[in-house]
Amino acid sequence: MTKQSMTALLEQMTLEEKIFQLMQLTPNFLSEDDANLTGPLAWMGVTENMVNNAGSVLSAVGAKETIALQKKYMENSRLGIPLLLMADIIHGYRTIFPVTLAIGSTWDLELAEKSAAIAAKESAVTGIHVTFAPMVDLVRDPRWGRVMESTGEDPYLNSEYARAFVRGFQGDDLAGDLDRVAACVKHFAAYGAAEGGRDYNTVNMSERQLRESYLPAYKAALDEGCEMVMTAFNTVDGIPATGNKWLMRNLLRDEWGFDGMLISDWGAVGEMIPHGVAADGKEAALKAIEAGVDMEMMTSHYANHLKELVEAGEVDVKLIDESVLRILKLKDKLGLFENPYRAASEEREKEVLLSPEHRAAAREIAAKSFVLLKNEQQALPLRSGQKLALIGPFAESGDILGPWSIWGKQEETVQLHAGLSAHKAADIVAVAKGSDIDAVTEEQLQEAVAAASQADVIVLALGESSEMSGEAGSRGDIRLPEAQLELIRKLKPLGKPIVVVLFNGRPLDLHGVIEEADALLEVWFPGTEGGNAIADVLFGDVNPSGRLTMSFPYSVGQVPVYYNNYNTGRPLTPQNANERYVSKYLDMPNAPLLPFGYGLSYTSFSYGEATLSTDVMNVGDTLRVSVDVTNTGAAAGEEVVQLYVRDLAGEVVRPLKELKGFRKLAIQPGETQTVTFEITEEQLRYYHADLQLKSDAGEFHVFVGPNSRDAEAKSFRLTK
């Protein structure tokens, strides 16, 4: 349909029909069950007329249900306006990929895009039109449970992943490619900066910090063509995002030029009341529509109050028309007016969901996401002929999909025991649970010791349950539960090599684990093919190449701790480490236990000295930075070569390092490859005190290395 026909359709709608298009409900509201009349319908003040004209439904399951919902809805639609079906497809629909933080750890944008494309295909065939992803919130506090949905602490890397996920979900032709879905970037804005790492909590920062660190990834997603934006639960400069006119109208609409659809998060319009910026639902509706929120998710303040506000002259009907038109345009872009059911197909669903091709991709991406954090005495890879005892609460657990794997099924998941048993080199002589996630009995410990005594190597499967991270999964103590630390202490005196396989959704305080383990493999929540992928890495079929995209703290007392921090007027240095009056802790180091970009391999790499094409760079020039990287070990491997820059004297303080590029190289034993990065003046810009994006003339340091910590500086000057 044309823009003119959309406008003509809008003109045919009554005010109530327009307002009801701004409502999103769950499928049970459209159910014919009489219980709805005294349950959800009555509780939310929703009438049958509202339901029949609601613009969207979220979280319908499967082609059978989505087709039935759309059919019933179209039968009741006076103007033939189709229903928009949305869902949280975060890191897979039925084929579950590793959690997003793990996908970030691959440092592989093509694999990230591939995971999103497969998730889109599987969800599209079930009838879903929009996914509430990607989540691109920058996170520096691992106490926050939703870190598992993020790609970490760096604005540049997050931006690159935001683009990759949008490309994967939407493809090049959203209208013509029915295996794609519209993407919705979230949570706008700065949701990952909640104080204390406590979900839904206050966010408070300067506009310069917001623009420099937290906004770039949202902007990157929109520049890639992302169709939708979701508001955040938190405040921005003292005003909840969902009612923040500066954030949504001035910045998102006017400055960035976004004219797509903006949806609230679940109940966020109504949450302005407990936030304390709206006295009641009527005022909440007023503030949300004035801020530019097009669709209200799971509260009915628009439906119950906008008509009254328009008739009283408090809301201009043009605001409602703008929102409705954006919703209609998205429905049209998805081809729903011509085919309301789009790609939904019960028959094709059987072929697509969890197909062998999709399982293979999940296995590959999982293996590439694992980060080898420690490997002493060549404990890994495991060797043929070694007798293994598999011990721990995750030895035979299917709870390895992560908290946002809504449509994944544990019974379809390859757990660790099954994955190891299927490997030709495996000789598992004993299996024991050892402990529960957060409780242990003496009987369990004795069983674990007996199992370990039969083996040459202990494979210890530890971690968090999925309920310990994700939304509302904030933790004040991010160590492993004491029960699992007790299990390690019980097994350590046996003197057997201990290989820890760690399942979790966030960076942890690893004390009690890392010093006791001979090898430590971080596998996150690895998804449907987790067990097979872990076996691939433990036995050396795949050389681990994952690198951290978020620092692991030495202690929760350091949090937030991140690589791209500022210096102080009294910085801690090796020379003044024994002085008191410098910026340091008395009881722990300043640096994280494991830095951003860190990860080991089964081989070793050496870096030559970086060379610069010039030590004086003029505006308009391109500075080339080259380094030789050699595989000095006996195995083929992949190395993530990372480029960082520091502005030594800015108008405002600058980070000690900022990631500006990376390259993932596959290098054979004895082979040397040369990597060349390019730096332009544009990459050296930042937001000054006047919030203008520009660069400074002066001295810069450039670093090339395997992580944010281990890199030598080279200098150049920018002249203007």
C-alpha cells in the first residue's frame, strides 16, 4: 500500500479505533474463555471492543495459535487492519544459541548475524512479525542480571554487534523476505546503568556520558535500519524514559530522525505512577503520548484515557494520528495487509524448527563463544585414554539455555554428559552431581569423592542456574554459591587435575574457583547444542577463541570495573603503589581479575612491534597501524587482534584506552600474518563540554595487542 492509502485508511478510523491500535495485549485477552471477562479484562479495564481493535499481541506460541489469532482478529476488524504479532526472540526461538553476552565473546560479527537470521527464520514461520531484540544496553556492572542479554562494556563493540543483529533479523528486504522479522532495539536508554546493578533502578549520568558511552549502540542499530525502538524502565535525568520528551521527541525523533515505531516496555506507562511523575493513569497516558510512545505494552491507560484527553483539549489528536500511522506503516512494510498470516505455516514449521542445519550453527557458535580463562600444566585439551569423572550440578543438567530462551526445550538440549559421552575420545568412568546449585549434603560430597577417585581427570561442571540471571536476576554477591565452593574444596586434596566448566550469565567473582582449578573454561549458557560444543573444545576438536567483552572483577567491591575508565588526579602506578594518598583500595587491586578482551588458546601467539605509517597525522589523513602476529605453538588457532587509542590531553578527561578496531585471524602453526588497521580523524572525536563531537590536536597513544591490558603504546600527533 502507498503512503496515501495508509493516510486514507487512517481517515476512515474512528477516534476509538485509533486509540485501540496503540494497545498491545497478550494472547489470552483474545481467548474466548469466559474467565477473561472476570480476570485480565476486568483487572485492566479492557473491554471486548478494545480487544477486537488492539493493534498488537505479544508472545503467541506457534503457527497454529498465531494463525487462529489473526483469523479471529480479522473477522472482527471493521477496516481489515491486521494484527501485529511480537515476541522476545533474544538468542534463538526453538534452536537456542548461546546467550548474547556469549555471542559477543566470539568477536565474530558474521556469526552474530547468522544467529539472528536463524532466529528470525524460526520465529517467522511460527507467525511472529517483530522480535524485541537486539538489546544493546552497555553494561559495566555484572550484578545486573540482564548483562547476559548485552554484548558488554564497550560502546564501539556494542555498536558493531547492534548492526550485525539488525542485519540478521531484518535482512535486505523485510517486505519480500518472509523469513525475516522486524527488529526492535532496546532499552532506550541506558537501562544497563542501573544504580547498584539492581534491575529497574535509577539511572543518573551526565548527558555527555550518555552520548559518549550509552547511546552509540542504539544509534548504530537505527542507522542499520532497525524498525522499532522500545523504551527503558529507568529514569533518564530524573524522568522515566517512557515519559521523557527530551529523550524520545528531541533526541530520537528530531535529532536522529527516527520515524519508526516506538513501544513501551511491559507496563512501563503505568509505572510512571510509582516512579512519582504521574498522579494516575490519565496523567501517565498524557506524558507517554506527548513523549512520542506509539504503543503501550500491557497497560490500558491509552485505551482508557486518551479519548477523554483529546475531548478535553489536553492532547492534540495529531499525536495519536502520528502514532497510528507509524503502526500502520510497519504492518504494511511487513506485507500484512496483503497476507495477514505472512510466513506462518504449521507444515513448514516442522521442517524449520530445530533443523539439522540450525543445530550445526548453534554448535559452531557456542564453541566459538567459550573463553578459556586458565590452562595450567596443559590440562586442556583432554587426551584420549584419560579416565574422566564428570562431577557437578551441571553434569547432567538441561538448564543451560539461559533465562530468555522462552521457546527452547530442555528435553531437546544436549547436556554436558551426553555431549562428552558422544565424543570418540571420551572415557567417562563416573558421574556424580556433587552438589545442587546452592545446597550440598555430605552424601553428595562422598559420592563426588568416590567418583573422582576412579579418574585421571575431574571435569567439574559448576555455575549459576538460569534463574540467577536475566530480568530481575540481580545479585549482590556474584561468587559461586558456597555449596559449589565446598565441592571444590572437597575434591582438591585428591591431587587430580581439575577442569572446571563454568555455566553462567554474567562475569563472576571467581575466587574459590580459579585458584583451585587447573583449567577453567567459561561456557556461559551455551544453548541447545551446548554439550556437543563443550566436548568439541575440551577434546581439542575446536581451539577456544572466545574473548571477554566484559571485565571479570577481582571482587564485587570494585564494581563497576571496566577497561575504558578515566584516570584520576592521583592515579595508581607501579611507582607509587606503596603510597597511601593515591586512588586505590587498601584491600584489593584496582584492576579486574580478568580484563576486557582476555582469553587463552591451546596454542600461543607472539606480537611484533607495532609500526605506524606516520607519527604526525593531519586532518583528512589516514594513519595505518601494522603488526605481525605469529602462531608460536603447535596447533592452529584464532587470535583476536585488538586496536586501542588514548587521547592524552582532551578538553574533558578521556578513557585510558578505547577500542577502535579488531581483527580475528586464523593462523597455522609457525605462520605469521600482518594486520593493518586504519585510523581516521573521525575515530578520534568525542563529545566536548559543549556536547559537540570533535577531536583535539595533540598527542595520542595507540595500542595493538591480545586484550585491553597487554599492549605496548606507540605515539602519534594529530595536527589541525
